[in-house]
Amino acid sequence: MDTVTYPDHHVAHFIEEHFVPARVRTKDDPELLKEYMVAWTPNIVVTDDQGKVHYRVEGFLQPQDFVAKLSLGAGRYHLNRQEYDQAAERFEEVAERHAGTDAAAEALYWLGVTNFKQSHDPGQLRPLWDRLAEEYPDSDWTKRSKVPM
């Protein structure tokens, strides 16, 4: 990540715009690794100011994929805080900007959830989850959306 992903200007800009980064060296703080259940690196944990985990990215990713995952993490942070407009904005951006990727499939799933949470109308799930099934039929996120309604 240090040689390819972090130096990328899109990655650096996205992190600067949306996060307060902190780096922990695995050998320096083994207790913190236990607390956040880090078994392998790289391991990026999106937390709030209380240390509550909202999203996790594990393993090496190319810059574009990493930005997509970070954006999903920001969306999950906003969704968990019931900041639905901000969550929807993140998920919509990932679905459009990263179309054809696993991140876009995940974004459509969470966008449906966000719309449902905001409206309390189960009908808000179906159009997005139908789109998810059509565009990403083999995605794990499509499988997760196959709940009886």
C-alpha cells in the first residue's frame, strides 16, 4: 500500500477530504490490534470519534478500488449515524463511479437499505435490489438481497 496506493494523489485527496488518518504499526501496539481484531495487514478500520468500528478494509487494493472501499466506509459511517442524505450520496457515487465492480454492487445494496431506513417504506428497497440483481447477478450482495418481502 505504501508504494502504490497511498502515494496516489486521488487516494491522498480522498483521505484528506473525508477522514482523519492514523497509522498504528503492528509491532508497536499489539493491544490495539487485539481490540480492533486485526489479524492481517493492511487493515483499514473506519471508526467514529469513540472508536466504534463502522467499516473495515482488509488486504492490498489498487488505488481506484481503495477509494471505492473508503467511500463505502464513509457511507456506512453516515448510515450508522442515521445521516441518510450523506450516506445516500456516498453510495450513489460509488455505484456510478465504480460501475461494474464489487464495490458498486455493495453500494447498491446499502443504498437500498438507506432509502428504506429514511422512508420506513419497504418498497424503497426493491427497485435498487432489483437493479443490483440485474447488473450484478453473481454478487454476494445480490444473494444478501434475496429476502422475502
